[in-house]
Amino acid sequence: MKILAHRGYWNKNIEKNSPLALRTALEHGYGFESDVRDYAERLVISHNIATAASQDAEEVFKWLNEFNDLYCFAINIKADGLKNILKLFIDKYAVTNYFLFDMSVPQMVEFREMGLRFFTRQSEIELDPVMYDDAAGVWIDGFWSNEWITKELLDNHINHGKEVCIVSPDLHGKDNYMEFWKKLVDDKINLDKVILCTDYPDEAKEFFYGKEN
């Protein structure tokens, strides 16, 4: 299983998506999920409306290259029209351990045509993932419940050659996340094909790999 630190490795909410949080995630051996959008002709890291102080995204791609492309960058697309600059940085820094997600459908079409790696979505609202055959994987997000995220559903995606990135319940403020993690183990899911995005990467690492790791 790959573990993604949601918006980096942080202790306080104000640190999310900060340069320190993103860099520290890599230093602790985690990939991360983070948000990209444009600001004044730059690609920046920002979940909400960007400002001049928003982290320059190119520096993040430099870090990924510095860490030998070992750690996955889940790139949450927050604006249209980013395909050219994304491809520029992905190619320039030889980043292959990434995926794009949450883009609009027209943007998804353009990403496919440019050969960029993207995940489609599935949730209680998006029951049928769009452009499934072209997607490298599926971003699975239970907004209100995780009961519908069954072994059958996950095995079906994996058997179709897809990676699955699961939003851990803690991202939606639920405290039953370890019960859900236990279910993944008890159901004997092929965790080599699973990515978990969580606010608690250290807890997840200990849970799935043991204290010695």
C-alpha cells in the first residue's frame, strides 16, 4: 500500500499545503495529495483562492525529482487550463509517480490526449466513473459512508488493471477510520494496488506495516 499524506505532513490545520508540510512528507517517506491552480501565470499549490504567497508548484516537482520519484504526488486539479504547464513540469523533472484527479470532464479528455496520467472518481454521487477505460486508477471517496466501498467493488477495479486511491474516513472528520482500515485487511484486498490518502500517515504506516517500520 502507498500512503499519501493529505496536503502534506502537518500538525496544525494552518500548515496544510505549506512548503514545510510537503517537504516534510517526502522526508518522512510519504507521497502526498495537494491542490494546484494558477495564479498570475504561475502554477501554485493552493486549496482555496490563491494569493501571491502561495507555494510555487515547480519547486514541489523539483523536490519529487530530488527524492528520485519514489513518492506519489496526487495532484488535485482546482482550475481548468493547466495541462501545458503540468506536462512541462512533469517532463522537465522526470516525474512518473503521480496522478491527476478531480478535473472537469473536458479537462480529463485533454489530459488523456496529452498522455497525462489521471484517475477518475467514484463516490455515492458518482456511481459510474467517467472515462474509466482510459483512467490509470479510481479515486474512491465516501462522503457520508464507506459501507458501499466493498471488497467486490475494489477487487473489480483491481482486476480491471486499475489502481485505487481511497479517501480515508478521517478526511471527512469521521473517527472510525481505523475500523475501515481493519476492514481492508480483513477483506484481504490486494493492498499492493491500493493507495490510502489520510491525515494520519504515521498511524496508517504503523497499522499496515507495524511499529518496526
